[in-house]
Amino acid sequence: MKYKRSEWRGFEVLELHLCERKAILVCPKTPRADKKWLFKTEYFGAFPSFELEMLKRGYYVAHIENITRWCLPEDTDAKALLCEFLINELGVYPKCMTVGMSCGGMQSVYFAAKYPQYVAAMYLDAPVLNLLSCPCGLGVAEVNFYDEFVKATGKTVSDLLNYREHPIDMVDTVIAEGIPTILVCGDSDKTVPYIENGKLLAEKYRQSVVPFVEILKKDCDHHPHGLDDLLPLIRFAEKYY
């Protein structure tokens, strides 16, 4: 396959199309011998400090377009196709570390649950895990994206009341697969409230023996994502990926 070559933040980018979607692989200037890589599951380019630091350390960064940020099954399957392509055609490491911020966290969890063979570890940042909380805003959230969600997925509140495939429902499968996770959240998130989302994941992981790290940012809202001090994320990646 021929690639269009471009540049992002000083790094070479290989652009390709899979299943009628644009996909990219950002290449480090000095790749690691094992060709390990991060999979940014949504919002490529947003709050990129961790990805940029890992590129400097020799990791690749990949992304494929989603139909919607609310994660249709087709979006999850497209991620697996990208993994297969990158592994078989470009020789990257057989498993990635996902980087999922907000709706990207939801994308990461659904992907890891359905295709655990491609996921070694997850970094989740203020992840959407309870759809009644976000996008529906039925709890303590001060904003909601309900109309956008219904338009994108066709699911309504009535459907979600008895829904058993919220992202948080998939976490048990991820834990059963032994996938280590680092969770970063703001304790004052008004969009994806911690007590209705991240806290539920933390409780599940702490009842298991699977490696888990949580960093709760005091007085922090949904934004900014990431950490000023990247060392905890770097140490987690180096230890569990």
C-alpha cells in the first residue's frame, strides 16, 4: 500500500485508508526495536503531551477515524482492522497501549473488551463509562449531549434504562483479560462526573488483582486532560506495556 506522507508536531506521519476511513501512524524519529505503539482512540491531537513524550521515547502513535465519538460497533471493529494492518504489514508490536480521553475512554473500553488480543494496557482520562450520566446527564452532570447521542446511535433514555452494555459493564471483561489500567480524572468534573464514571471503574479494579493506578486531580473539571507531570504515565507504560 502506498502512503501519503505528512508531518505532525515535527514527526513523520503515514496516512492510509482502511474501510473508507482515514488512518494515521505517527513515526518516532528513533523507533524502539520492539516497535511498541499507542492507540489514540478519539480526539487525535487533543491534549497530546503524553503522546509527544512517548514519540520522543521511540513509540509510534496510531489513530483511525470514528463515525461518531459515541462508539458504534463498526468503530470498534475498524480499530481491530487497523491493528491487523499495522501488525501484519508494518511490523509493529502485536499489542498496543490505548490512550482514551473522555469519549475516547469509552472507545478504549469497548475495544479492549471485544479485542483483548490487541490491547496490553490502557490509559483512561476522564472516561465516559455510564451513558446515563454522560451523554444523558441524568445524574449530577451539568451538561448533556443527549440529542447528539440519540442522533448518532438511535438509543434513547428508555433504551438505556435496561441496557447492559454500557462501557462500565464491559470493564469486568477487561479485568478478566488482565489488562492493566491507569485512570486519570478530575474530582470536580461537571461533564463526566467522577462519582458516576471513573469511580465505578476504580472500584471494580480494586476488587481484582489486575494492576491499576488512579490519579485523581483535585478541583479539576473535565478539562484539561492529562497531567502536568507525565512521569506516572511514563512509569506505568514502561512497567505494564
